[in-house]
Amino acid sequence: MTAWIDGLMVAVAQAQSAGSPDVLRPMLALGLGIVCVLALIIFFRINAFISLITAAMLVSLFVPPEVASASRFTMVAEAFGSAAGKIGVVIALAAVIGKCMMDSGAADRIVRFFLRLLGEKQSATALLMSGFVLAVPVFFDTVFYLLVPLARSLYRTTRKNYLLYILAIAAGGAITHTLVPPTPGPLAMAAELGIDLGVMIVVGTIVAVPAAVAGLFFANFMNWLSPIEMRPLPGEKTDVQPLADEELPPLWLSLLPIILPVMLITANTVATTLAGGESPDGGEATGNFWQLVTPWTTLFGDANFALWLSAGIALATYVWKRRPTLGEMAENVELALMSGGVIILITAAGGAFGAMLKAAQVGDAIQNLFETSGNLDGILLLTLGFGIAAVLKVAQGSSTVAMITTASMMAAMLGDSPQLSFHPVYLATSIGAGSLVGSWMNDSGFWIFAKMGGLTEIEALKTWTILLVVLAIVSFAVSLALAVALPLA
């Protein structure tokens, strides 16, 4: 099979004119991969893990021989292991945190506090704001893990608006993840395009706010159009009786499993960012201080450690309030890990699929298609950045990769001394907006939303995928408007 594909590609390459970029192989790999995933999951109802691994193996056949470091199927297994290594511990611990918060009454305590503070009608806004703020220093996946138990507990209290709650969390978390440093994508774009970090934070936030508001309106609309009731997650017990107010954990302890990892991860982000800074008088005192602090923040601000610590606190709270036997506690943790294990398998399979698309040089082929010469300016430049990022997002699934790749391409097009009529920060926000478009089965965020939220693949495509398109269009439109009305050039 591999030899046949290689021979076919060689024949096609020979038929092409000299110097013509080889785009047929990667584009064919992309097309077949997309068709394979969609057909297996949607039409044949094959398990998502098997569907994604099958697609990854199919795409691996299109990896050029000079790129393949081992057997193509071994590459799939290695990519799966790499993806699982990055997210496996975090997802497993987050599953334990979520279950313990639900069963101990900690999630109930937080929800009841928000309901008393803002009222039931504003609970979705509270979740949106929480996701918006938390996703600035923390990866979106982690934010969703931490907040989705609150949405589930809120539904248990109100018995309605479950889809609204999880979409509100997703809208707030996704938009700042792609526009506001110090998350890796916006941070890398700022460095690549020569944008001051403070400007990127301020403008990214300004662009993100109206997009988040639009996301909340869309969440309300979808919740009205096709409401979805909360479903039990795999292994989740539904017979746990809620505690009375006086039996619930105190608010500070209930919030600690969420706030503590955010504080630790944020401290690490801030220290790492400022480690090379200088003091206001031009000396090196500030830089030296942060360089001394960074080894400690790197240790304790690691997401795996932070969530491990939070899992211990959540488990201790559950034991304190529910007084389970050792057997019951072990069973509870095992059920949580079983639920998290399914999500790890699917997410890692999606990562393997994306890695095979990358190895098949899909990104390079898309870059060749968009290569151009001469100076680009104005709306065309912003539109091109948005479009390239969107295509890369659809192709390989990672918003961060799409942002970094597109920013590098645009920086190369602009050269060392770009002549723009607006500040390049608007190019960065346009790229960030484009990286939201086209989230589907090769995006780990898609599976996190679907599986942690208890939605089917079709429901996730109709809600999550369209929500991200709404966020993308609004943030791109705001970027265009600001580039014209407030160019900052």
C-alpha cells in the first residue's frame, strides 16, 4: 500500500512542472483523513477513539519516506503516547477533582453562592466571566475541567439551561486563550510580529470582550433553540443526595481546588515572563529577582503538580463531609479515573491524527498555496492572516500551532521593516480570530467539550464548533474596525 502511494506520488510529481510545489500528497492526505473521521463517527457510529486512530493510520501512509523516522504505524503510536503524556495526568486529576467537588458539596456551595450574589438569571454571565479570566494564564482545557463541575452542579439546582452554562464557560475560555497573553499562542505571535506584550494584552482584551458577549448571546440562542439536558458521565453516580446549607463545606475550602492551581500556574507564568526583565532604573535587580524565583514557580506552578495538590484537597474535603469507608472512597476515585481515561484515549487519538497530518506536510502545502510576493497592506493583509490561520486550524486541530505558524508566515511576508497603516497588533488579533474557526474531531478542545460536557459528536459540532465561528467572526470584525478607527500607527 505504502509503495503504491509512493509510486503514485512520484508519477504525479514528474508530471508537474519543474519547481512546482508538491501539494497533491498532503492535500490528498488531508481530504481522506477528514472524510475518514466524519464517515466513521457520524455515519457508521464507530467509537471516536477507533475512528481517530484509523484516520491517523490512513494519513500516516502519506508521510514521505524521508520524513518517516520509523514504521508509519509506529509513528502513530508514538504520537499517541506523546499526546497522552501531555494531557493524561491533568485530565485524570481533573476528573477526580470534579467528582470529589460534586460529591462533597463543594460545587454546590460555589453555585449557591453565585446564585445568591448574582441571581439565577446571571449565573451564565458569572461562568462566562470566570472562563474569560481563568483562561488568560491557564490552558483552555484546564479551565474547562475546573469549571464544568460548577455547570453540572448549577443544573442540579436549577434543572435547566445546562447547554447555556457549558457554552458560557467555553466562550469565555476560548476567546482569551487565543487573544490575550500569556497563553502560548498570543505570546508567540507578539514575539514573532514584534509587538509589545503590554499592547498585546490590552488590545487582545479589548477585542475579546465583545466577542465573549456575542458568544453569550449565541449560547442563550442555542439553549432556546435546542436545549440539552445534563447527562451522567461514564461511571458517575446520580444517587448522591445534596447536603443542606449548614452541611456544605465553607466557601473558601470549596473554591480552593479551583483557585489554588490557577494561582500557582499564574505565578509561574508571571515569573517566567519577567525573568529577563530589568528594573525601572535600568539595572538588573528585577531580572535577578525573578530569575531566583523562577525555579520555584516552575516547580510548584507546573500544571500536573498544581492539579495533584488540588485533587488532594478535593478528596480530603469529600472524606470530611461524606465520611466514606475506605472501600467507598477507592470506588469513587476509580469511577472518576475511568471517566477520565475515556477522555484521555480520545484526546490523545486526536493528537495522533493531528501529528500525522503535520508529518504528511499538510501545513507546508497550505503555506505554499498562500505564498505571495510584494507588499501587503490594509484589510487584505488582515483577511489573509485570518484565512491562513483558519485553514491551518481545520487541517491540524491546534489553535496554538495555527497562530504560531501563521504569524511566522506573515512576518516573513512583511519583512524586517513592514510599512503598515496600522499597528501589527491587529494582525495578531486577526490571526488569533482565525485560529478559532473549524474546531472539529482533530481538536482536543472539541473532545474535551463533548466528553466532559456529556454531548454527542453531532451536538458538539452544532454548538461548540459554531460558537467558535461566532467568536472568530466578531473578534475579526472588531480587529478590522479598530485597525481603521484606531490604527495606533
